[in-house]
Amino acid sequence: MDLKSIKGIADNTEKKLNNLGIYNVNDLIEFYPYRYNFINLTSLKDVKEDEVVTVKCIVAEMPRVQYIKRNFNRMIFKAISGNDLFNVTIFNRAFLKPHLTLHKEIVLFGKYKRLNNSFIASDIKFNIIGNTIEPVYHLVEGLTNSSMIKYINEALKSNIYYDYLPNIYSEKYHFLNKREALNLIHHPHNKEDIKASSLRLKYEELFNFMFKINYLKKINNKSKGIKREFKSDYIDEFKKSLSFNLTKDQEIAIEDIYKDLTSESRMNRLILGDVGSGKTVIATYAIYLNFLSGYQSALMAPTEILATQHYHSIKNILEKFNIRTCLLSGSTKKKEKDKILEDLANGEIDLLIGTHALISDNVKYKSLGLVITDEQHRFGVAQRNLLSDKGLAPDVLYLSATPIPRTYALTIYGDLDLSIIKTKPMGRKEIITKIYNEDNIKDVLYKMLEELKLGHQIYVVSPLIENNDELDLKSVFDLEKKLNMAFKNQISIGILHGKLKTTEKDEIMNNFKNGDLKILISTTVIEVGVDVPNTTMIVIYNAERFGLATLHQLRGRVGRNDVQSYCYLISNKDVLRLKVLEESNDGFYISEKDFEMRGSGDLFGLRQSGEASFKIANLKTDYQILLQAKMDSLDYIEQELYKDNDYYNNLVNDINIIN
Ligand code: ADP
Ligand code: MG
């Protein structure tokens, strides 16, 4: 149902809600509070001097407003609490006056001054009578918590929700029904309500997730793949062609892949390795083996920039073996695209690299044997199976640069085999990381200048305003101006932002790659996902806005050769967790810390990532629930109980079809 069907939501508000990932009424209902304000009502008699309290009372006199200065006003009225009549003063809340009608019940926040019987209020709330717990929601600029509460209440009235929890588990654990749980999570009366409703909703979410994982695992185990045979001397050719020796973990990973490819069952492997650990060469090896056995490969990247980069680096390695590689992207011209599709169908292309364009219906392969997806956490569980549909049970390899603790990886990627790469290529120096307050930006500029003098290049991640395209854009240009001033217009600066066309982005990227641009300012995280080894410094503004995992990924864009690299985190907030990045360059350690401090939070590359981004569950704190949901969903599958449930039955059919 359309958001605009909700009372009070017009275009303007809809846009703001979209920025929070809310696109329909159901999203709104499932937009859960991230915490609660516990409002403990106090009686005036018990108030201690200077204590911040919450008092329920009745308006006993029409408020008067005094305008003291521009942007400064004072409102005064009398109120009654129990038998006590007292004066209320509140500053800069004149806009509340129309709501403060005589005899209205209100709740005051603030301090009571016994001596002059007056209450200095910091805030006034309405409608929390009989409910002393206020839900607190994530917001964007221009949205208030109370308007959010209003919209969600309206949405709840619509009754649009789906229950993914099979009855047997609802009964087994005496869970609330979904309707009750939804009402209580948004309007709890006490702590028990919060506990019961969140447990119900978390379990449902995790059950649904684990069902998909377990079912995928079940059919992956069964599905027959291509059984290949190789003459091993060809295999050594590949290693010999590289300009470096593989690390120990890389060796293990390619050994794993070799076994998968020569075995009868289908490969479903995830290469989990820190940024810069050298996953590309592993993928390239798999492509090489697949080619040797006479099959085509497809490699899918999340952005065009990454696809283009893979294209150049992989083509470079594979050309010597007469492997024909092509790039297909959204910006490929029609004529060229038609030619590529034709060649692909004829088997004249051995490797096709691109974005999701690769999985559109009109792309036909002659003999697709291997599918690789880079940054696999960006693709949803269902989507990742779409590609497999393109060939005869092709082998599938996923690459992920999001290191997560092994235990969790085993669960949430439970349907995949894992190769974990911990060792970094030899000769890499640790990236020196330091946190700076913006007041000391001069020091950073000075360090930038030193680095530029050495002929090195720099990434700058520009300040984020409010998830607001226009404001973010403005801040990029402001930053450009400042840098130009600091460097006296002597340094060529490029800007990458979301509003650019693909061709413009490519041009800027190319100019940065070939060194014409010395500094690259970028607005978003994804677009700096590039490999330019001459870049030895990254400066990240508003570092506190990012999760540790994201910051670590960003940092991984430098330190790509044996020259000393630097990462400067600019933040005006004293954020303890940023110190973890100063301390360590080990992605797996950082992810453990991230887990300890925030639970799954941003771990999987921000909320926008399709997979394992939960609305209410938290992988760390709810791990026990996850394990229970894992066991139950296995049971549900093994005993084929899902056949009596429309939703799960359809889900299974869908998964079966695309596999
Ligand atoms: P990521 O795992 O982040 O995708 P890449 O595959 O892009 O990392 O590798 C980063 C850089 O390290 C590339 O320039 C690559 O050529 C280089 N590299 C990969 N493996 C090794 C190795 N064993 N020794 C030295 N350099 C390596
Ligand atoms: Mg990579």
C-alpha cells in the first residue's frame, strides 16, 4: 500500500521516509524503535531540588507567550498536579501554545523549583497518558519523533502486515500473535511488553532468514555440477604467469576451488577476505580453470566502476592464455551490446564481466560453467540464484570483503562453503591511521601536501550531511573550494558523486587512474571501491557516521603497494570505537570489535545491503535466538512441514525453479 494513503504523508514526507528505507505501509509498520524513553512519572511532593523529573499535570490557565528577542520566547502558564497548583515556564516552545488548551492532560519534563513554586520545563509531551514508555525512532532531517509515532499509528490501523511465523512455533513458544506484537513493540506499557514483542518479531525474522539459508544448503548439497578433468601442467602455467607468489591462504583457497571444480557436486563457495587480501587473482584462477575445461564464465560486480576495473585487471592476466574477455555494462552501446550477446551465444566470448546487466533475460550463454559475484553481500539470497539459472548448474563463487567472525559467517552463510583469507600479501605495511578533530584540519592539509609532493595521490570522502543528495552535493563543492584554497589551485581535483552520468564517472576515474587528477573527492562509499596503487592517503570526513567495517573497507583503498599509506579520520565527536581503527589493520579483529560494541549493526556494509540486514534482530545479541531458529527451520524443512504453509511452500517452489 502506498505511503501517501497514510494520513499526513504527502510527497515531501514520503521522500524523507524513503531515505530511511521506508517505501510502503508495511515498511512503516516494520520500522521498529531503536530504543525507548522510559518516562517515570513523579509526584511533585517527591521531587528533589534540581532533579530532572517528569510530571503529569493538567493545564490550569491559558498560556501567555512573551517574545524576548528574535528567536527567543518564553511561555508561562499554570498547571495542576494532584492537589498542587504551580507555575510552568518553558522557553522557545511558543509553537505548542495552540495545543495547551484548558484542562488538557500533559506531561512536563524539567526541574521543579520549590522555593518559587515554579517548574522550568525543557519539554512538554501529549498523548503519553497511560503509557509511560515512548518509542524512539531513527530519523532524518525534517522528521520528528512525534510525527513518526503518528504515521506508524496510522499505518498500524491499516492492518497491512504478513506473518512469517508458522503456527507450530508460535504455539510451541507461546508467542504473541503478530498483530499484538506489532502493537506492543510500538506501544509497550512496560518492559515485559518490549521483551515479549521483540522476541516474537526477532524469532520470526531469524526463522525466515534461516529457512532460506537451510533450504538453499539442502539443494546445493544435492545439486550435481560439472565434473571437470585437467592436465595439471596447464594449471601451473597460471601460477607461473603471475608477477608474485601467492600467499598461504590464497594457495589454500585455490586448492579448495580446484577440488570443487573437479568434484561431481556443484561449487557454492564464498571467499571471505579482507580488502587487499588478493581475492581477484583467486577469482581469475577459477576462470582460468573453467576455461581450460571448455566453459564460459560470468563475473558480476556491484557497480560499473568495479566491473570496469575487474575487466582491465583480469583481462591483463588472462590475455596471454587467449581467453577472450568482454565488458557488458549499462552504458554499453546498443550495437556493441548486440555483438557481445551474439558472440556470447556462439561461444566466442569466454568471460563476460559486468553489473546486473549480466542477469537480464536476453543474455544467453553457450556454455556457462562458472558464475562469480564480487561483494556478494550486496545481492539478496533470492537474487544470487538468478544467475545460476543461465547455464547448466554452473559453479558459483562469491567474493566478499566483509570479514566477519567465523562463527557468524558459518551461520549466515550456512548454505555456502567458506574459504577465509587472513594473510595479506608480503611486504604490505600497516596503514597508519589517526583521528583528527576538524579544528586541526590544518595538520591534515599539511600531511596531504607532503604526500602530494612525493607524487602520490589522495582520496577524500566528503562530509555527509543528512542522506540528502542536494546538501551532500553542496558539501562536496564546498570541500573542493577549501582544498583549492589550501593548495593554491596547484593541485588537480576530481569529484565523484551520485548525480554524474556513467560516462562522466568513467572519465573522472580514468583521469585519476592515469594520474592527471591528484585528489579524488567522493561522496559515497561504493564509488571509491577502486584499485589505484599510487593512492597512499585517504581522508574521511564525519568518520563517526560510518561503521567500523565500512571505515575499514574505505581504508583498504590505500596501502595497495609497499609504500607507506595513511588514513585520517576526521571527526568532531569523541567516538571511542574509532580508536579500534587506530589500533588495528586486521579486518577480522575489527569486525569482532564491531560485533562486541554494536552487534551486527553496520557489519554487512550498511543497512542497504540486501542480505542479512535485519529489521529487528541483531546477530550478536540475538545469537541464541538465531541458533534456535536455525534448528527449528531445519526441522521444518526435514519434516516437510512447510508444505502446509502457503508462504514457505511458494518460497520453496521459487527456489527450486531458479536452481
Ligand atoms: P581484494 O581482495 O581487495 O579484491 P585485490 O585482489 O584487488 O584485493 O588485490 C589487491 C592488490 O594486491 C592487487 O594489486 C593484486 O595484484 C595484489 N596482490 C594479490 N595477491 C598478491 C600476492 N600474493 N602478492 C603480492 N601482491 C598481490
Ligand atoms: Mg576485490
